[in-house]
Amino acid sequence: MTFTYRHKKEIILCALGLVLLLVIGTIFIYKNYNNKDNTKENIVLNTKKNEKQDKEEEEEQEETYYQVDIKGEVNNPGIYTVKVGSRVIDVIRLAGDLTSEADTSVLNLSKKVTDEMVIVVYSYDEVENFTETKEKEEIEQEACLNQNEIINGACIKDAETDSSSSSVVISGKLSLNNATIEELMTLPGIGEAKAEAIIKYREEVGAFQNIEELKEVNGIGDAIFDQIKENITI
């Protein structure tokens, strides 16, 4: 009796075991390969999704518009819709340009517009009547800022160049977009650190679009906002 015949059963079992191991190994390698492919596919899909979201956010930001009211010596005064980043001169052009009586000597035509901004283009006679003293430029600008109780956001002088200007406080409320650190610190619960945080947010993010946006500033929550919401405006 040969060795093969005597151990036939064991040899068959070993062969079956090897076949089983090969099958299991093949299945494992196949699954692992598929998992790698799925992982790569998911990475690609997530990347494309993030790129799409970023593009949509950029488009949304690019398509933000402001409403601006322009009055006075322009051919077609009224309310105009302009893109964020537009200048006073852009609004004047939309309004049909200046009339022959327009005097822009007290205006900053390159100033960027803000939402709900009022632009008043005065006539030569109106500008001439602003002043009766030697401090003509100072008085012209003060009159420009608040002529006939209308805050003119297009004036050269504003709250950022003069903290005493009337555009800081509107209807008894402090303007978040124009107030200085010292002025913000007069609000309840706003110390130096929070006032600096408000200024930093304004510089990095841009002008506040509504007073509720103040709660996005680091350190200012609902409790502080409720304390000061009656005392602030944009």
C-alpha cells in the first residue's frame, strides 16, 4: 500500500483547505479593493460637493444688493438697487447723472455705498448757504451731514473722521457701523474687550446688515443683546 493511498483522506482534506483559503483570500482582496474604490469615489464626491457649495456661496455674496435713496440735483432722483461695493458716483450715474446746478464739492464720490443709504446732491446755492463764518469747510460738512434733519451718508466727513458727528447717533440710538470703541463702551454690558470685538467684526466681515447680527460677534450673546437692542441701530 502506497503512502498516497494510505493518506488519501488527509490529502483531500488539505487540498480542500487550500482551496477554501484561496477563495476566502480572493473575496477579502476583492472587498478591500472595492472599499478603496468607494473611498476614493466618496472623496471625489465630497470634494466636488464642497467646491459646489463654495461656488454657490461666492455667487450669493457676489449677488448681494443694496437699496440706496438718492435725492437732489440728479436728473432722476429715487431709490436704486446696486451691488455691494458700488460707489456714490455709480448711483449718480444710475440716476441719470448730475444736473447743471449740482455742486459735489462737499461729497465724496468714491465712497462705498451701504444699505439704506441716503445720498443728497446739493445745488450751488444750497452749498453756498451752508456757511456764514470763516470756518466754511467745517460748517459745510456739518450741514452736509445733517441738512434739514436728513443724514447724508455721501458727505466727505462722517462718524469715522469725527466722533462728534451726528451720523454716530441716529434717532437717539448708537450706530453699530460708525461708533468708536469709546462710544460702544457706553452701552450696558459692553466693556473694552467686547467693543474691540465689535470693531474687529466690522473690519473683517463688513458693515452690520441688522442689529441681530451683533450676536455673531464673539462674546455677545442673547443676554447682552437684550440689554442694548433698544439703544442701537445699524
